[in-house]
Amino acid sequence: MTTALITGITGQDGRYLAEHLLGLGYRVVGMVRGQDNPRRALVEAELPQVELAQGDLLDNASLISLVRRVEPDEVYNLAAVSFVPISWNQPDLTGEVTGLGVLRILEAIRQAGGEDGRIRFYQASSSEMFGRVAESPQNESTRFHPRSPYGVAKCYGHYITVNYRESYGLYACSGILFNHESPRRGPEFVTRKITRAVARIKLGRQKELVLGNLDSKRDWGFAGDYVRAMHQMLQQPSPDDYVIGTGEAHSVRKFVEVAFGVAELPWEQFVRTDPSLIRPAEVDHLRADATKAQRILGWLPTVTFEELVRLMVEADLEAERVHG
Ligand code: NAP
Ligand code: F7E
């Protein structure tokens, strides 16, 4: 039986990936940090077959002993400080977790004998590395120009992954994923903030939605599609880096329009902007060129932008009706 170790198991992608790998017959071990992590119970309830183990990307020893003990065939490093605005308030922490954390886990794999390529590694790189884009759409050769401490930390994580592959022969891949969303998306990210607000406004539980920049554009896909690509990358004869995205970009304003439209609400009456939510430096426009992933992995997204918005609004309406 193939064993996968997933860091970031309590996050959006960790849960979709675990579900996908369990479906393929894997043994899945998820790394959880903290003494009393409230999201541990969420994973236990949703995915009882996942084995949970203690560890932290800030702690070398925990990673070394975890990799030795679990003896994984595949390691997916999904853990990170992943919310871009936090990275300006906590740039040190972001650098330590999102950047150096990648080095720590690569080193744990190397020390466990990963140099023979036996342990396959996936790094969660990000389209935020492209930042102020040098060209559009962005592919694996597009120059990086990150615009936040998060984007800078992800560049370090990306290059140290490439470096361990080139220096030590580790089987290490980096997936440069564009924004992907779902009903499991954290409520601080703009898509979920919008769909949750739509549901609450529809049910009379919230009066308005306050947002920042409505003009930025993102290439939004469905997280369930993107975790398939992570797994496919690690099944190739040799390790490589791949851009994953839909190839379509929409503005935050467009997301708002479609989401309020699903609930038949006039968005202009409920949405207000607040300059305090504008970022010190913005990423204006991201759009993926995932030709390489299509050609080599045979990967294609299955959920359109409109379907994604609808499924998120409907899930939030349901959640608000049941739990709200
Ligand atoms: P997420 O929901 O924010 O999950 C982040 C995970 O990291 C959580 O499980 C969190 O655990 C864990 N974590 C944070 N600090 C940690 C530490 N010091 N040690 C161990 N675990 C720690 O993120 P996501 O959306 O699933 O994204 C998964 C990965 O892909 C992230 O690396 C993200 O940066 C990257 N990415 C995401 C997107 C996207 O659009 N979603 C696009 C490109 C790249 P706790 O429960 O303990 O907080
Ligand atoms: O912002 C604008 C904001 O926070 C998207 C992470 O998963 O994807 C994510 O990073 C856009 C930005 O995601 C609000 O200014 C307007 O232009 O949902 P977001 P992100 O910053 O693109 C990448 C690929 C990752 O790797 C990251 O880990 O929406 N925006 N008003 C707002 N954003 C938020 N959060 N809240 C607002 O009120």
C-alpha cells in the first residue's frame, strides 16, 4: 500500500487531497501542529481513515522523526502561512513557515534516504510568485516578481525544491497553482467571504459586505480538480514543475456579481468598499497557461467559473440554514 504524508491536512487542499488519495487506496498520514488544534476534530470527523501525527514546519526534529516513523512514499507539503495580508503583519513568521519550512521538510526527507528518489515530494508553490506579471498568461518560464512577503517566501520554497532536486537527486516537484476555491475555503479569502456573505444576507443575518479592491483579476478554479494534479505530478517518470489553472481570469467585482446573482440579490445595494482592505502592493491580474500540465499530465479542470461560484453559494446557503 502506498503511504502519503500530508502537511497542512487541516487546510482546504489537505482535506481534498486526503479524500482523493484515500479513494485511490492510499494510507494517508496527516501532520497536525499544536497541542489542541481546533481543526483536528474537523479532519477526524470528515476523514476518520486519516492517521494524524504531531509535527510543525517550524520544528526540525519533529519533521525528521515524523518522516522516519511514517516511511512515506509520497510527501505533500501543503502547510503554510497562506493568507497574503497576514504576511505583511507577520513577515518573519511567514518566511519561517512558508519559506524555510520547505527546507526543513526537504532536509528531513534527504536524511531519511530520499536521495535515491524513493520518497517523492510535492511543494505547494503559488501563482503569487508571478506578482507583477512579466507576461500574460503565465507559464513555467515566466519570471517571478512577488508582491508580498508571502509571495517572496513561496519563491524561496520553490527554488529550494528545485535546488534539492538538482543538488541531491531528490524526486521533488513544484506545482505552481493558481487560486483554487471550494466550500472548504477559509472564510478570510475573498471568494468564501463573498459567498458566505451572500448566504447570510439572503437569510437576513448580515446587512452588508465590506471588500477591498474589486478590480483585481484572478484565475479561479475548483480545489477538488487541483489536488488531482498534485498527485499526477508525483506519478511521472521524472520530477518537474507545472503551472495549474483554468486559463480564464475574472475580477473580484465579477465574482460578486455572479454570487449575488445566484441568490437573486442586487449586489450594489449590499457591497461597500473600505480602503483599509487595500493591500500595500497588489497583484492585479493572474491568468494561467497550463499547457504543459495538459500535455504531460493530461490534466484539465472540470468546474467552470460560474459552476464554482454557484456551488460555493449553494453550500453556504445550506450551511447557514443547518448550522447558522
Ligand atoms: P490553508 O487552508 O490556509 O491551509 C494551510 C495549512 O497550513 C493548515 O493546515 C495549517 O494548519 C497549516 N500550517 C500553518 N502553519 C503551520 C506550521 N507552522 N506547521 C504545520 N502546519 C502549518 O491553505 P490551502 O488553501 O489549503 O493551500 C494549501 C497550500 O497551497 C498552501 O501552502 C498555500 O500557500 C498553497 N497555495 C494555495 C492556493 C489556493 O488558492 N488555495 C494557491 C496556490 C498555492 P493549522 O490548522 O494548524 O493552522
Ligand atoms: O484575494 C482582493 C484581494 O485573499 C484575492 C491564497 O490562497 O491565492 C490566494 O491568495 C483578491 C486580491 O487570495 C478583499 O486584494 C478584495 O486581489 O482571496 P484572496 P490571494 O491573495 O489571491 C494564492 C494563489 C495563494 O497562493 C494564497 O495562498 O481579492 N480582495 N477585497 C480581497 N481579498 C480578501 N481576502 N478580502 C477582501 O475583503
